[in-house]
Amino acid sequence: MPPATGGGLAETELRPRRGRCGPQATRAADRDVAARAAARNPKRPARGSRRFETASRWALLALVTLLSFATRFHRLDEPPHICWDETHFGKMGSYYINRTFFFDVHPPLGKMLIGLAGYLSGYDGTFLFQKPGDKYEHHSYMGMRGFCAFLGSWLVPFAYLTVLDLSKSLSAALLTAALLTFDTGCLTLSQYILLDPILMFFIMAAMLSMVKYNSCVDRPFSAPWWFWLSLTGVSLAGALGVKFVGLFIILQVGLNTIADLWYLFGDLSLSLVTVGKHLTARVLCLIVLPLALYTATFAVHFMVLSKSGPGDGFFSSAFQARLSGNNLHNASIPEHLAYGSVITVKNLQMAIGYLHSHRHLYPEGIGARQQQVTTYLHKDYNNLWIIKKHNTNSDPLDPSFPVEFVRHGDIIRLEHKETSRNLHSHYHEAPLTRKHYQVTGYGINGTGDSNDFWRIEVVNRKFGNRIKVLRSRIRLIHLVTGCVLGSSGKVLPKWGWEQLEVTCTPYLKETLNSIWNVEDHINPKLPNISLNVLQPSFPEILLESHMVMIWGNNGLKPKDNEFTSKPWHWPINYQGLRFSGVNDTDFRVYLLGNPVVWWLNLLSIALYLLSGSIIAIAMQRGTRVPAEVAGLSQVLLRGGGQVLLGWMLHYFPFFLMGRVLYFHHYFPAMLFSSMLTGILWDTLLRLCAWGLASWPLARGIHVAGILSLLLGTAYRLFALEPDLLPLFQYNYRQFSSPEDCLSSPEFLDHIRKVMLVIDAAVTNVEDLSSLEEYLVSLGRKHRTVGVKLSSFSTVGESLLYMLEKCLGPAFTPATRAAWSQLYGAVVQAMSRGWDGE
């Protein structure tokens, strides 16, 4: 999409939106704008001028995009081993290729796209992705990295177009693009197999689309209006489909939509039918469409991942029955529980897992030194238990004994199949949860004591009822202490293999943590029934998967010696993340933002709050200011306010989160702070230039300010990444660093000569023929050093465009035509140096 055409930097007064301030205020504003336009009395721009302006905007957008892609794809293959979270998301891409079910705390879209990129680029899904540092060797990984870099490269042009539309300022857009292009953090995050570039792509696409459909407010229900509104909905679905933090951009679009509808409702020139059409359009495009696409991603996710895998244990028994390879898939098991059956007992709380034990004992000082009992999320032989009567050791599977079913209210004993120890509890305190009792494995070959006895109860059933496999919700109540068997969900230390704590709670309140169901059931004396009838519907699967993801997110806590960060660390670039490399011999990658960019962004936020408050108070008090100042103030308040809201929504919620946090969580907010920096500094420099000096000096103040910001960010990038210097350097065959180039006598002398040529042409504008011989000779010199004649066209377009943006309303069509004619005459004379005339 080409950049939006609009007024110059100094004529940024916004067109009043219909109904925003009431019909009378709108008509008054229209008269004011018309009066100023009549006073300037510009002529209609020539067709060639419009074509030139459009072509130059396309050229600048192409340059920004090309620069972004060049930096993101530079040395993409290094290092050729796993870096940081590539071990997770690369592995999940492999799961999609192999159609193996897994569990992750994020929605599936990002991982599906990574898997698709790997599949299309020839990756076969066989690499294990075990730990950071493992070499890829012959495995094809560049497709997945390239896909993430491709989406990450679009962040810069998206931000450029967003700022250009909000501010109508080319220099603000270019400054924003430079900040993001030269930020080493954004660059690094876009080069690896991660969800972050995919998430930020959809966030920025949603922001750009929202700004674009807002700009079509005077053409509601037109094709562009529908296109951008629909694309906003698609982007929102994409952002939420990658990570739940996509809710933040949904909230921003929602607030913008509510404000739009509120102002439309207050516009008395619109009928209620029209307002209803606006409401319906937004409901369809911003609610129904995103929900449909978001749900469709889960439908594809469940359809592709049809094989049993490491994520089975996080989900219910009925969910697992749909996965091929799972022992419950197309299985036939006895329907009712009987004594002597070998069973697994699963907790009904999401992501708690199976009742589990192993031969390891609780350490000294942790209750009684008996066998550990935990819950475990994965299928394992140590999950198997034998259900027996409490008062006999006879074998219920003996053919001479009749089948005896377990009923609601029975007193039972659970013997661990692998260790022959009984499920046991006593008054010792649980390892982690205070006022709960410890649960252990006790006894030898099934012989223990009365603390091994449990009463089995079926929730909401009568005494004497049989217990059904999978469907009966049961509780195990300890006969001696009266406590209820449950899991606290707390992760045990390393001595407990980081499995989950099992306790016996004296509080009899019914919660999912203390409710279980029997899943596996083996008893050769009983007939089997098919489990196909228990498979859940798609809405049930969708609901359960979201409950598990939310539980998983809340359960993400820092592990021992894990390097995490706090939200206040992020804006100041306090500490980064090590992606790769532990010692000096490794290829080291460290995620850290460009300090010039990040500290400038932080300063800009503070400065915006101060300057925005002053301007807002002045406007509210009715202070009369010139049209140029009023227009720039509106840009600062409206455009800057929009991106400031985005920064706040993507940053402050992390202070409320209890989960583990990392530095990379700040990068969506960093995108918005960079856009705010571009808008703020461009506007403030123009306001300072207007207030301090005449136009020539004002132009110098603005240009010098923008160039200093651009050079500062570029210099920092070159300092951190010297290999990128040839992509940007002036005459790189001569100079080895930017400071050498910019401070060299050759460069300064060249600038002086260019200014002399411009000065001579302006001085002799009435008699350019007197410069004919000099200009022809100058053309021959340029040809000798390898300059192409076609390059002068680009120089001329850039000169005219910067004159337009620097002069603002003073650069009238007549001025443009005069400069075009002058420059054309100069180039025509110099071109004869190529022709030999």
C-alpha cells in the first residue's frame, strides 16, 4: 500500500471528522480551513507533479522495506545451532510435521506457521531440538528462521506507514523507521525461530489497518473502508492466535471502535439506521470475523495433531480418547470398577496429572521418610495402582473368587503396582502446603497399617452405586484423619523431580483438586465396552484446551537459577537475554536493545506527557495559536496519543502478572514507543523552528535535529554490528567507519562543492547559459568516477521532496515548478558531459 498523500510537515491541521465535535463545530472548522486555503490560493498541482510525488513516496517506502529486509536477513544462518527458545518452538514445528499432539501455553497459530514454513522448505521434522547449543548439522532450519525474519522485516514498513498516516509527516515516519531498523534488539528477535516476530507482525498489521480505516472516515462503506476494517479483524485474530497478549491490541482497537461509535451516535446529521449500519459492520468485521478465524485455527490444530504425544496427560481422559496411539483411542475397557483391577487415577483439575509414586523417599526433615507420592502429567508405569479390599490380602483375580464390584462408600486400599506399597497418610505436615497432611507410600508387599485405608465416594451419588470408569467423579477420604486426597498443584523441588505435590487436606470443601476419575482399567474377569461414545465434541475440546492453557500460563514460575527480569527493567534496557554462547569459544548472541534508541524512547515518553499536557491545557483554555501550530498540536495529541495508548496497554499489564517474565515481553510495547518518538521529535522540532527563527533558520533547525537523531541511531548500530557498515557507508571502498566518512575532508569538501553549484545556479537563474561550460565539465568529472546519469533523477526527486517537506505551505506549486525547471536545466547541461558535447 503506498503511503498516504497529504499536506506538508507544517500544514498538519487534521480534517475535522464528521460528528466528532457536533455539526456546528464541524462547519465552523470547515470554514476556517477553507479561509486559510483561500488565503494561500495555491494553484492546482500539475499532473506530472502528482505523479512525481506518488513515485517518490513509493521509492521511499521501497527503500525503507529493502533496508529492513537487508538487516534482518543478514547472516541469518548464524549460529548454525539452537538458540534459546528455538528448542521449544522448533520442536513444536516438528510436532506439526509429524502430527504429534503436544501442549503449549500459547494458542497454536504461531507454531503452526513455523511448522508449515519448515515443511515447505524441506525440513522433515526429525531434528530433536533437545537443548540450546545443539548443532543443526544437515537438518534444514533456514526455512523456519527465514519465515520469522520475513515477518519481522515487515515491522519497519508497517510502523513507517502508521506514523506517516497519523502525522502526515515524512520525516517522522523516516525517524521511526530508522529507530526500528537500527535497533539491535528488534533485529535479533526477528532472526530466530520464535513466536515474537509473528506476534509483532500481526500487532503492527492490526494497528496499521485500524489507522487506515480511520482515515477513510469520510468514505464509509466504500471498498477501501471495508478492506481496512476487515483486515483489522483478520490481524486481531492472528495476534490472539499466536499469544494471549494479542488481547492488548484487541483492547486498543476496541477502545478506538467504541469512541468512533459514540461520536457517530452524537452526530445528529446521521440517521439511526446509518449508525446501526456502522455498528453492524464493526460487529461483523471486528468480532465475528476474528472469532471465526481464531476458532478455525484450533480446528486445524486439532485436525493436524491427531497422534498421541507428550501433551496427552495435560488433558482429560475423554480428550485423549480421540488421539490415535493413545491407549484410550478405540479402546475397550471394563465399564465398572472391581476389586483386583489395575487402574490409573487422574485428577480432574487441568494439568495436574495422574496419581504417581516411585521408589525415591522424602528427604530428611520433610515429614516421614517414606516413599514419595506425587502427580505426574505423562503416561508412566509408576501411575498404576491395584485396588484392593482394606481387610484382606487375598487375590481378587483368583478364578475361584466371584467378581466383586467397588461401590460408593466402600473402604479400600490402593497398592502401588511397581513397588507394592500402599497409598498412606498421617498427621505429618505436607512438604509444601501448610496445614495439609503428607501422603506417602508405606508397607511391604501390600502389608501396612490402618493409615492405608480410604473411603471411596462418588460425587452426587448414593451409597451402593457402582463406580464407572472415566465418567464417575470420585473422592478418596482417609479413614483415620478424615482428610481428602488431592493435589495442591505446587511443583516439588528437585528431590521430588519437579512433579506436583499430593496432600491430604483436612478441609472437606469440594474442589477439582480433590476430585479424581479412573482412566485406565485392566481386569481380565470383566467384559469390555468401547470408549468411542465418550469422545468430546469440538466445543468441549475448544473449552478444555483454553482452560489448560490459562492454567499453564498461571503456573509458569521461575525455576532455580533461572535468569528472569522485572517489567521496570525493560524500558531502561537494564539487562538482556543470552540466546547463545556460554564461553569465549562459542558463537555468542545476546538480546539487548540499542541504548540510543531505548533511552531516547524513554525520554520521549516523559517529554510527551509533559508537552502533551501543556498543549492540551492551552487548547482547553482557548488559547489562540497560528494554524500551523494548531495543526502540529493536533498531530501530537491525536497521533501521539494513539501510540502512547498502545505502549501503555502492551506494558503496564505485565506488572499485574504473577507468571515468570522475560525481557522479550517488552518488544511489542517498544514498537509503540518508537512510533511515539518519531511523532514527538518531528513535531517538537517543527514547533521550535517555527517559534525561534525565520524560515531559512527554522528549516535548518528541523533538518539538523532529524539528521542528528538518524545519525545517532545509525552510529550505534555500526558500533554493535560492524559487518553491516558496507550496506550504509558513504564510499565504503575509501572509509572503514561512519565517523571516518562523515568527518573526512573529502566528504566536507564534496558538500561545499554541491552548495556552490546550487548557489551559482540560483544566482544566475536568469542566465544559465553563462554556466554552460562549467556544468558540462562537471558532468564529465561525474562520468569519470562512475556516476550514472540516471542517478540525477533520484537526486532531483529527493531535493524537491525535502524542499516541500521543509518549506511546508510555502512550497507552492509555483515554487515546485521553478525548482524543477532550474534543476532540470542544470542536469541537462551536465548530461552533455556524458554525450561528449
